[in-house]
Amino acid sequence: MSTQKHFPYVNNKMFAEKVDLSNIAHHVGTPFYCYSNTAIRQNFQAYEHAFSSQDTLICYAVKANGNQAVLSTLAKIGSGADVVSMGEILRARAAGIPAEKIVYSGVAKAEVEIEYALNEGIFQFNVESEPELELISQVAKRLDKVAAIAIRINPDVCANTHAKISTGKSENKFGVPISKARLAYKQAASLPNIKVQGVDVHIGSQLTELAPFQEAYQRIAQLIVELRSDGHDISVVDIGGGLGITYLDESIPSKQAYADVAQAQLSHLGCKIVIEPGRSLLGNAGVLVSSVVFVKTGEERQFLILDVGMNDLVRPSMYDAYHEILAVDNSSTELKTYDVVGPVCETGDTFAKARTVKESKSGDLIAIMSCGAYGAVMSSTYNTRMLAPEVMVKENEFAIIRQRPSYEAVINADNVPSWV
């Protein structure tokens, strides 16, 4: 079972910090996302402490959860941002994250996005390909600006994670193969308005072992030595993110153990280290609360039908991801085995099969755990279902940080041409 210290049971009622989740449900309705502000801050501070002996820039991976309240929380305690689009730069800047703490990743940066990032004065472009490098140079020259870059290196390291979130193998779309790295850096150095300053590596997400990090960092350290011998002034190494969280019973290395691996492989180089945590900051800082609509008895099994669907949380459908499912009211002693499903007209709208949970009835509240990352940010209005609102809790207070939209607002976003 995952550890959810910021969502404890108090007298058999699940709380978010010091707020009863059933009280939030009464005010907001279900389904809704709920985040612990304290958990977010403590997770960030654990990284700060672990890397305190090194010159480090912690850039939160905005793709994990881009809510402005989340970003503002992190901005106020000194976080930078790892972004993958112009929209995420806008989000980060709106939340108060300085441009000089932003690194721009992503495999398909468009010209308008590169121009915006250059005008903002971001810290670094993490370049994914030679054509992108050329485009950045062209835009920077046109604007009479200098683009600081690192090239993302694909080290061909198996991350031992889900195939859809593994990014460091040779068959993945990300980065420049390590075998071509020195040629790519030679090209970068020859281009106008390009400042070669770093090397970037990111091998995947939800890693539960340190060995893949160690192997990747060893290869990157050797590459930096070679690049310096070629005359490149490498002063930054971006080591990516990817440290996992506990969804079920995974044993996750501590942030200190992760930092120790990075230091052991890279500290002798004297580089600034950039890290890009996402899931490990937000994942276990959030839950998704829903209501039981029906309990249905089928031919071979019972179904616990919730008011939350795959449009709200796509990870189980997309990745076969496991999420702990708990009763908000834990007072019942009876257990039942259900297929836990949602209302969307897809067989894939299933959160768990043959899952044993507390016996439930219509109206009971259910918490789907570890939903702070890649939950709300990946949601949609499929089946014209309204996006679930998001709530943040700090100690004994809660606030709605994204409202549930109205049907009218969603429908009126469409335009009907006069000729229809």
C-alpha cells in the first residue's frame, strides 16, 4: 500500500491535511481533484536538501500538473520550470517563475515558440535534433539574440519502466544518439547566435531503481570530458527527472540516494546540475475523489460504477496504471471485490479489475490515490463530461483552484458557420 501521509484517516474519515474530504465533496460536488500544498512544498524541499552540496537548479516539470496554484506554490519557494511548449512558458511566467530558471524541452518546438522563449530570456533550450538546432540559430540571428543550448543526448539506456514513458532507448523519438553527439556539438558550435553551454539527458519516467540513472550519468560524464577536449565549454548538465513514486508497493529510492548517484558520477566535472522532477513532486500530493453511482451485479462479477471516468483520469486506460482505491469513510469492516469502472461509453473506462475494497453503496465517496501528476492535466471533456474541478488544501483551509465549467461554456465554445 502506498504511503499517503498527507491524506490520513481521522476517526475513519479520510482527510486532506486537516480538512475532511467529505466536507469538500459537500461544497464542490464530485468528482474533484484535491492537492496537498504541504506535500508539494515538502517534496520540493527534499530535493533542495538532497542536492544542497551541489550547484543545482530544480526545474519542476510543468507537464505533470500545470495548475497556476501549483506553479505559484513552487515559484514562491524558488523552483524553476522545465517546459515543453510556449503555453507552459506562459504558465510558468504567469505564476512568477523567472525566465532565467526555465529550461525548454520538447521534440517539436515551432518557430513562434522559439522566438517567444528567446524574447523572454530563458536559461536554456534542451535541443532534441539537428534541424531544431538550425532553426533556433536562424531565429536567434534574426532577433539578434544568443540562444544558450544543451543537446539532449539519447544514451541508449533501458530505464526499466513502462514502454510508453521510456525515453532513453535508441528506438525512442527523443534526443540525439550518443554516437552522434560530438558531431552535433561540432555543428552547434559552428552556428551563429548559439551558445553551447550544456548536456541534457532524460531516460524516462517512474523509475524505481538507481542503476539506470547511474549508467546514463556515467555515459554523459564521459561525453562531457570528450566534448571539453573538442573545445566546448560545457558548464551545465541537465540530468532530467524520472524518479518514481509509490503507487502500490514499489520501493522508491530516496531523493538523497538519487542525489548521491548524480554526485558520484558528475561532481568532478564542476557543472551546474539541472534536475526536472515532476511526478515525484506532485504524484502523491493529490487524490481524485468520486461518488459511487451504482453497484451493479453482473453475470460473473460486481461492478462499482463511479461518477469519475477515463476522461478525468486516463492513466489506467492508457498505461494500465495501478492506482490505490480507498473508501473515504473507512468505518465499514466488510470487503468486496469489484471491477471499478466509470460512466464513459468505452470498455477501457476501467480503473481496476477484481479489486478488493470496502463494501460500497450508491452515494459513498471513493478516493483514487496518487493522482496529483498526470491526472487533471491530461483530462478532457470526452462524452461532453465537464472537467473535474481542482482543490488545494493547506492545513485546515481549502480553495477551489479550477472551477468545474458549465455545460453552456463548453457548448458555446463551438461556432456554427452561417452556411450550416
